[in-house]
Amino acid sequence: MEIREVLEKIGRTPVTCHHSDSAQDAATKLKENGIGAMPVLSSDGTLVGMLSERDLVREFSKHGADLTELTVGDILTKSVIFMAPSADLSDAMRTMHQHGFRHVPILNAGELIGVISIRDLLALGMPFEGAISEHPAVA
């Protein structure tokens, strides 16, 4: 199954933030939308990173209450693996597992068109036939 098919089933616009947003505003946006991560965009709409709950917790452990003085640009994950809508869903599962993250931004010709999360994959109830050791999530 191609990622584009999953995005069509999900049918939602990705929640994003900007690198200049405050860390507190971004944390509020994550909470209000019930999501664990979101793409970070530059002022021209280019993907510049991802911000996750893990990023916020890591920085809170370093800065405590001073976290409220930081911007998203100060704490985002800049090294982002993204995928194309034509990529196979099993590749997304494998990528998430191998790199230890739960969200993959989907770009089409450089434009953010969606995010696939591990929660999305679980909701699909991806059937798999064969030995569990061969499943893309654990192989």
C-alpha cells in the first residue's frame, strides 16, 4: 500500500508550527490536537525540522521553567527523514523502527502534504502473513 492511500484515508491537514513560535505555544498546539509531533516550517513554508514531545521533555530536563523562553527553532530536531507519497507503507514502518521515531513527514515535490504516525499504522490494522521476525516493524 502506498503512503498516498493512507493519507487519503486519514484525510486531515497536517498540524504544523513555525521555527519562530515559542516552545510553550508549540506544546499547547501538540496537546490541543492530541498529537505527539509536528513538522516545523520556515517562514516560506519549507520543512526545517520536527518537534516532538520527546524534544520538549529533553529540553525541559535541561532548562526547567526557562523552557518558556525558548523558540521551536532552539529545540527542534533538524535531521528529518521524510518520505514521498509513492513510498510503500512497509518502508515507512521499517524506517520508523530502524530510526526510533514515531512520525514521518510526507513531502511531494518539496511540499509538506501529510504526516504518517505509528498510531495511523496501528489504526489501519495492517495485516501480515508470515513469521513475526519478517514483519517490517521488526525485521
